Amino acid sequence: MAEDAAPPDRAPDIRVTVMAADANPYGSAFVGWLFGQMALAGGSLASRRTGKRAPVVAADGFTFRAPAAIGDELSVWAEVTAAGRTSLTIATQAWKRDRHGEAVARVAEGNFVFVGVEA
């Protein structure tokens, strides 16, 4: 996904509020939780495209740019960047919006590879 000053102009694949249970002692979302939200967004797209279960088989290219605080709204967008016979490479990007305003910032981006498998 290209370097953008604003999130994509479409509905996100996932939107969730960062809760205290998702955060470290400093009040920021755990990177693992954030990674999981990005995998969920990509997996949702992969399952819709393949019509099958689509587990993650690889992940790379992750950059974590800014913390997401408790109360921030996290939105994740996913986009297919490559397709094979049974696999999809999906780029994800996560953005936060301040709970009490409209300020947004890119939190992270990265790529996942999913493989469509029979249930």
C-alpha cells in the first residue's frame, strides 16, 4: 500500500476500540494484539476471495509507526497485492483515530500470505 497522508477512502475491513485488556502497562496496545487485528482483517478478505478457510502461512514487512492508546479507535484496511493458485498476499494498514476528535495517524502496516484450504 502506498504512503498516504490519510486512510483509504472506503470502509475499513475491521474497526475496533483499543481496550485496557489489549494494552501494556503504558496504556498502548500490545503489538501482538495489533498484529492479530491486522491478521483478522486480512483473513476476512482472504476467506471472502477464496470462499474457503484461509489461515495465515507467512507474515512480513511490518512497520510499527505509532502507538494506539486505550480508547483510540483502530481501523484496519486490507488489499490483495498478489494471487496464486491457492494463496493470496494481502497488504494491511492500521490507523488510529483519537477517541475525542478526528485526528488520525497510521499505526502500522505489513503483509500476510493466506492459503485457501478446504474446511
